[in-house]
Amino acid sequence: MKNFYILLVSIFIINSNLFASSSPNEELKNADLFAGASDKASAKIFNESCVSCHSGGVPRAPHSTTFSAMSADYILETLDGVMSSQASHLSKDQKIKLAEFISGGSVSSNIQEPDFCKKEISNTKIKFDEKNSYNQWGYDKQNTRRAKSNINSKNAKNIEIKWVFAFPGATRSRSQPSVSGNVIYIGGQNSNLYALDRETGCVRWKSKTQGEIRSAPVIEKINNNYFIYAGDYEGNVYKYDALTGQNIWTKSLRYHPRVILTGSVRVYDKVIYVPLSSREWADGANPDYECCTFRGGVMALDAITGEELWTTYSIPVPAKHLGDYNESGKKILAPSGVPVWNSPTIDDERNLVYVGTGESYTSPAADTSDAILAIDKSKGGIVWSFQAQSGDAWNMGCFISPKSGCPKEDGPDWDFGASTILMKTSEGRNILFGGRKSGHVYALDPDQKGKLLWSRKIGRGGFAGGVHWGMTVDDDNIYAPIADKNYINKFPGPATPGIYSLNAINGDINWRFEPKDRCNGLSSCDRGISAALTSTNDIIVGAGMDGWLYILDSKTGNLLWEFDTNKDFSEFSNIKAYGGTIEGLGPVISGNNLYINSGYQYGGNMPGNVLISFEIN
């Protein structure tokens, strides 16, 4: 069984690199950045020296499915550090190429410097403007993703590219930018936090982080000073001086060795609310791993000092052995998992914080999986929960064998990935909305402990949604994206990808926008809408996994403007610049500008490395 599993993972790794490196543009197919597709020597080293341990052979060895989420620098440091004996037969150059092969990125020594600002710009002071900003993931504390701007249905057709920033040595661009005044803050794949000039896109400063920031940095004013807060993929939270980029403190949240920070931190009233997720979903495929012990949740930190104020776990009790073993005789521990990978929503009126949760990693599934949790904002603790579906226990072992660690329930993995939205209707009623990978939108009553008001299934559902990363609202309407990408034919029925407008009061469908299929059979391309939506004035902005960006009329769903980001943008940059899949993060709108990331080499999607700034002409 293990030999079959090693072969399967080996094929998966090589094929996912090949698919992720595909592009309609032949020049991009041969780009040096795509080492995973062309470096046969590193592929040979990986299969001969790495696969056996990183596909289930050694406890604590990270699963190979998580490598593309690590930086090349991190992997190289590991090869020179804790793995130095295993890598002792490799030359320095071989180790560098191997790190780039399995991460899909480039090590710092091979990365070209970005375009730094000239003196006439760098000598001008960074200025902030709270009225002309988009400073956290969901725009406001209710996570409405409804921005103030000058862009509307009348001038949307006049939007043009202003500048393009290319992330050096990157194959994905998945940190949502935060904007205020004359500056933009954004994280990069190769473990850097950037401050960009809003007018030109040049780099004012960059600061090194310990892991990739794949979420939205937060711009926050405290005691008349501006700071940047962000979490990374290695479980660290950072505080920076927004003017200089100086790191004020770094706090590791490694209460569990597999913890990661996928969702954006929320900073409010001098408190940082951190959503807690993990890599352990992949470890369940390892027959020699005692799966699983991680518990998701929310941790509250003092925004001034970084001191922990409270932690609320999504599973109140630690996992324990309940009698089951996997095929290698390792204990299966439960309950476990229930990660939180969305940005928390604040409810001052009820003194609550809302988050959505994911699946359990082992059986029996916890009764807080696939749920919306209401947590006491002051002291922590679950006040109430709404569970959309019971019995959703799943991990990577389910792709291999029921005996390899796959939970008995073998659930659909239909998390609440999108941030909840707290909305007040025109009649003054408060409604809490949740979107789920099953393709459902839920409306809950926060005054009745999350009582279900209505639910509407608008998508088939899948590993990337259904509703994946985020919805938006306006007036008495809620707008939801549907991906419905088909990975392994697990979910039957027709796909219904697109953008939907629903009546917020009763869930009736107002309209649906269905994107065209322009992938031409490319396996890494899909027309589904997985990235979060954003609204402003009378328009809705969304983007597809095929790289297309759309502006729609919010009343009718009519297409007002579209733009293909899956192409070469090198004319705008001093380094290679190209777009690809748009996934996860959503459009950011502020003033006369619209910003979108393009490129998402992860999970078989199309690579890219750009942040594009548009402006109404």
C-alpha cells in the first residue's frame, strides 16, 4: 500500500507542477520561474531522496502537498539545517534548484530586485487618508466588502491599467492589498511585506518575514500612529511601523506544530483577532502520522504589545484516542480539525466575534465543524453556534485509501471559508450571512442565537466552492460567487459557476451572471468564480479562476466591463510580469482605483505574479 501511495504522490507532484506551469502563451511555458516543469534533474533528486519521507514515510515530515505553500528560502534553510544530513550529497547549486523545484518560487539570491521608488518619491512622506482607504480584508468590521469609491456603472467602461507591480521570483500573488492615502501594503510569496507607492507602484520599502503573507495586511491607527499587522503561513503575527517598515514585534502562535494563518487578522479597538488554521489536513494521508491533534479557533492579542488576551478553540476539548487505528497501527485521535480560515466579523451591539469553521480531520466529526461560531468579544468562549452540516470529517488520506487515515465519514469538506457578513436591512433588521463550499448561502438571526432565517443552494459545491472566499452586500441584497470547479468527480450534478444576486430578506435569486468558458480545454484553467467579491456604488466586481475580471451592474447583473489578466505584462515592469488564475483574495476598490492580484500556482491553477492597478480615465 505504501509503495502505491508513494508512486501516486510522486505522480501528483510532477503533474501539478506541469499543470500549474501551463499557459496559452508559449513564452510563459518556458519561463525560468517554472522550475517544477522543466528541471528534470531536480525532479529525479526529489523522487529518489524526498518522496519516501514526505509522502507518509516519516512522522513530523511535512506532507508533499504543502510544499507549494512554502517559500524556496524556507526549504533551502531546511536543507542546510535540520535536513543537512539527508542533503549532504547535494551541492549548493543542487539544493537551490531543488528548493525552487518543489516550492514553485525562487530563493532570494536568485530573485531580481523590484522597482524601488526614485528619490523624488521616496523622499516624500507616506500619508494616510481614512476616507480614501480599504484597510482590512472585508473593508469594515462587518466584513461587507462594500467600499466607498468614485467608480460606478456610468464610468466603469473607462477603466484602464495605470501600472503593474510584479512580485520577483513568484508564481502566485495571493495577498490582498490594503490601501490608504498614497500607499499600498501587500505581502509576497517569497516572504516579504511591501509598501508600494499608490501613484506609480514602485516600492517605498520592503521588510522580510518568516513566511508567506497570503492574506490582507491591516492598516491601523493607534494613539495617532499608523501600524501594519499581518499573519503568515508559518503561524507568526507581525507588527510594523507603517512609515518605515521597521518590525516592532513578531509573535509565534505555534501552540501546535502545524498551525498556519490563512485568514486575514482583524484589528479592532486595539485587539488583534487571529483566525487559526493548520496543515494537518494533509498529514492524515501519512500512514505513520498519529492523526490528528490540531484544534482551530480564534486568538485575541493586545495590538500594542502582542500579548495573548484569550484563545477560544473551535473544539472545546483536546483530541484523544477513541479506539481506532490506521493501516500502520497508528492511533487515530478525535475530535480534531475545525480550522478557521476567514477573517473575523465584529458585532459591537452584541459584544460578539463571528467566524466560520471548516471540516473535522478525524471521526467522529465535532459538532462545531462546518459551523458559524459566535464568540464573546471581551473574554472569549463560544456563546452560540450554528452547524450547517454534521458528519463532515475529511483529510488528505481520503484521496488514497479508507484505511490510510481517511475518517469513516469521508465527508465533502464543505467549509465556511468565506467571512461572515453582518448586515442591517432597510427595515432595521440585523442578519448574519454565511457562504459555504457546498454552494449554500445562509441567513441567521444574531438576536436569536443564530436561528436560521433562510438558506439557498446556488452551486453544486466542491473543494474550491461553491462559495469559497467571500461575498458582498448592498441595500437589501447579498452577492455570492460560485466556483463549482470539478477536481475528481466527487460531486455529482451540473456546475453552475458565476455571480449571484440574492434578496437578503428571503433568499430569492434576483439574477445570475454566468461567465463564458474561454479556457479552450486548458486543465489549469476554469471559469468558476472562487475569489471574494467586492461592491461599490451600483456595481459588483468579481474575478474568475480563468483570470478574467468583471464589473457588473448590481441591479441587473449586466456585464459593464471585462478584462483578461491571464497574459504578459512585462512592458509595465523591470522584471518578468504575467497574470494567471485569480483566486482567494478579491478586488480592492478605493477612490478612482481598482486593484486585483493575478496568479495562483497552487492546487493546479495557473501561475502569475502581478498586482494590477486600474484607474477610471
